Amino acid sequence: MKKLPFFLFAIVFLFSCSGKNSYTLETFYKSNGGNGDTSLISDKDNISADNDSTAFIKAQDKFNGLKAKPDKHGTPVKFTLRNHNGVVVISPRQDTTQENTTAYPNQKSPD
């Protein structure tokens, strides 16, 4: 019975230290309608990675694989990657920790 708390602690510790974050990959496909109209349809997938850069590289690799071998949706035209906060990751080495940045840092605020 004494080993049960240690075992539970070990499981919680392993999952908390895994460092994996969840990302959502949304792939957009060009869909041609019967009357000549074109629209975009999307398909979502989850990616686990240690950080934004790794997740973006995994998403880019997956997107390139889909472009090389079209599936039931057709050929993809673009993708977006969002982190667990819903922030779009646009490139490797992007810093998504910045809250609000000033567009004009030298501009004085009206007081």
C-alpha cells in the first residue's frame, strides 16, 4: 500500500515533465463547385511538440507530404498552426510570448 502514492507521484511527474505542447494544424484545400465556384475547405489535426519552432517544422513537413500525395480533399493550398492559446504560429523561432507591442515605440501617449 505504501508503494501506491509513490507510483501515482511518478506517473504525474512523468506527464508534467514531458514538455510536449499541443498545437492545432488546420490545412485548407481548394474545392471546386459544380457551377465553377471555388471555395476553401479545411481539415484540422493535432500536433505535439516541445516548442513553437518544432511544431511549425512538423506542420510544414506534414503539409509538404499532403501536397506530394493528395488525399480525399484534394491538394492543399495553405495551412495555419495555432498553439494551445490559439495564437497563430507563423514561422520557426517566432516569439509568441509578447503580449502587446507598440506599433510606434517612439510615439508619446496622450496624457
